[in-house]
Amino acid sequence: MDPATRQQLAANFGREAGRYAAHRPTYPSAAVEWMVGTQPCDVLDLGAGAGALTAVALAAGHRVVAADPSAAMLRELTVALPAACAVQSAAEALPFQPASVDVVAVATAFHWFDPDRALPEIVQVLRDQGRLALTWTTRDERVEWVRRLGELLRAVQPAALKGDWGTGSVASVERSGLFQPVEYAEFEVTQRVDRGGLLGLVASRSYVMALDDGERRRLLAEVGALYDETVTQNGVSLPYRAQCWRAELATAPRRSG
Ligand SMILES: C[S@@+](CC[C@H](N)C(=O)[O-])C[C@H]1O[C@@H](n2cnc3c(N)ncnc32)[C@H](O)[C@@H]1O
């Protein structure tokens, strides 16, 4: 994604931070355990948004700093998690002490970073034997109604955001030579949503926020009709796969100064 498009789309998160906090899925604790480990440690949740991963990591006993460039997202995070330490910062310029965290965890956000600038910053804040862990939740389109939902969303998704965010991002980590070989694991998670929840989930996507009012209303009407066709009792189950990657720092000299 070119830097201008990235910045323009990423800025949308602040506009709908409340909706985002209310409707996006959480991460399974097994996934966070695989990413971060079981021993309490210092975690930087980078691109933390409204704190979905921060919440799970805090509940598991880790010490978490949540960083995000969006002040509106961090406000949501602080309301939900008053004990969390929230820092307004982008991945490309981290204001943290060198070698101060054990794990940098990035949930559904690494594709927003400029990897050539963010990866050296991440390396800088990690302790020796520190780890970068990435995750994305993707809708499980093996389920027919979820596949149709995906089609509706892809029809309005800009080309820059199409494709497999995880694989592309992991390739940039591998190319950097800054980390040991990347490991992969996958976890299932289901979100129970009612009509408002499904519409809120769709409306909180960066590219849906960027649509003009008419296009957004049309998309939401189509998603509402799909919900009405699919609903059983008080809602539907929306299945996701949490795809996770982790890699430890390379042992070669890595610090820039
Ligand atoms: C899809 S949201 C994910 C939020 C949260 N991690 C979650 O899983 O719910 C992407 C987040 O990345 C943040 N973001 C965008 N560009 C960023 C950058 N360059 N550095 C750090 N975070 C960024 C956005 O502000 C937004 O909160």
C-alpha cells in the first residue's frame, strides 16, 4: 500500500473508535498464550486500537503497554481498561527505551505499518531473545453466509486492502533478516452477533467508513438483508480463524546505536 493511501485509510479508525470497540471480535486466550507465552512478561501491544488484545494479555497476567497513533482509539481503550498503560505512538517512531520489552504483539494492525521503518524500531525495543508476534482474525468463509458477507465487503474494498494481509506482512518480516524463522499457528473463535452487532462490525471497517453516505447505506442494507435471511434465534454465530505468527530476534548484532 502506498504511504498516502495507508495514512488516509488508517486515519479513519479515529472516526468510529466507539463502534470499533463495541463490535470487533476478541482474540482467543489460547492464541495470545501461543503468541506471548505463559510466564508474565513485558508486552508492547502495537496498533492496540481499542485494546482487544491488550485485554486478553492483561487477563493472562502480563504487563502491557498499549500503543496506537489514534487518540480516539486509545480513549476507548482507557475507558475499557483503566489499568492499561496507553501511549500515543506509531510503529515507525516508538518512544520506548531500547531493550525494554519481551514481546511486541501486533493484532490486525501490521499491514498498516511501513515495515521498512517499523521493523527496526521493533527490534530496538525488544530485549535479547525477544519476540515479535502477529495475528489477524479472518472470517471463516467455509461457512456459506460468511462467504456471502465476504463478497459484499470485497465489492467495496479498495484494491490496496485486498489480499492476504498476514502472508504479505510475514514476508516483510522474513525479508528483513532481523528475526529467526517465523512459526505459524491457527485458532478458531466464534463471535455471536445480533443485527446491530453485524452492522456495527461492517461499519467499523476503515474502508466502509470511507464510503460516501449512499454507498454505505446500500452496503448496510444488503448486510442487513443477509442477516435477516440467516438469523436463527436472537443472532448468528460468526466464525473466525485467528492466524498467528511469531519469530524471535535474530542473534546477529542488531542494534543501530
Ligand atoms: C484494525 S485496527 C486493530 C486494533 C486492535 N489491535 C484490534 O485487534 O482490535 C488497526 C489499528 O492500527 C492502528 N494503526 C494504523 N497505523 C498505525 C501505525 N503506523 N502504527 C501503529 N498503529 C497503527 C490504527 O489506529 C488502529 O487502531
